[in-house]
Amino acid sequence: QVQLVESGGGLVQAGGSLRLSCAASGRTLSRYHMGWFRQAPGKERERIATISWSGGSTYYADSVKGRFTISRDNAKNTVNLQMDSLKPEDTAVYYCAAVSSLFSLSAEFDYWGQGTQVTVSS
């Protein structure tokens, strides 16, 4: 019901910043809670940030709290992830995901983008 496409990944030095964007099409974005996940080589996929349909509630994993900021603009059908003070351990494929707003932010996300690579060098 919604299609997601991530962009903005790339190579950045430690301490630098990067802004990821997720563009949605199909159903209106306001029907979904949105989230960012990442998966590093050899590791399980990690939920790093979520935002409620209205933007009024957010969640951040401890590993990124204070450094990353999730935001959304329902009028533009976009959700973003501002990443500051990047560390080599942030290197991963980053995925945008959605789940119906009828569920809680802790629910399983069932719509996914294809991912964008973020590489942080020391």
C-alpha cells in the first residue's frame, strides 16, 4: 500500500554528518508510523529510530540517541534521518520502514525500502 525509497547514503569521515531521506508513494504517509533501521555486516537488523504518524512521538536506540534525529513531513511524503557525529560503528545499510498507525511504535514494521549504504571511515 506504500512504497519506500531511501536516498542520501554514502561515504563520510568519522565526526561528519549525513542526512538520509525516504520518499513514499502510494497511500498517504500519515497512515503510517515510520522508522529507520540498519544492518551491519554479521549483525542483526537494528531499530534505531521511529516516529509516530503525527510526529508527536519518537524513539531512539541508545546507540544513536543524541546524535541522530528523525523527522517527517507528511505533506511532502518524506521521512528523514539526520545523522551527526558519525562513528565507524554506524557503518551499515540503512532501511526506511513503515507500519500502520493503528499499531504501536513497537510493532513489527511490514513495509520496507531497499536500503542505502552508509560507510563511516576513521
